[in-house]
Amino acid sequence: MHLLVSTPGRVYTYSQIYQLVWQEYPHGDITNIIYCMVRRLKQKLKKVDVNAEHIISSVKEVGYCL
């Protein structure tokens, strides 16, 4: 969440998110890993505010942004 909040509007690819969060080079298909982590973040945000989950936007087949 800190990564997206620190640069609102910037689109991060799946690989960039993986590298910046786990600080290692991604091996194989990491799309599902990132999808699951973002989904969990959205669920936590939804508990705070019903509309809060929509602040994280998916950029189809690219990544995510705030």
C-alpha cells in the first residue's frame, strides 16, 4: 500500500511491484501473486470504508495504480 500511496497516479507493473516489495527479481509468472496481495489490500480497505477498495485501480494486463 505504501508503494502506491507514495506515488499516486503512477502505474506499477506486476514485476515492479514484486521487485520493490520483496526486493528480489521475480521468477516465473508473478501475476497471480500480485493479484492476490492487492485483493487482500482491497478487502482490508473495504472494512474501513465501503468505497475505499476502489482507490486501487487495475490497469489491465499491466499492473496497478492509486
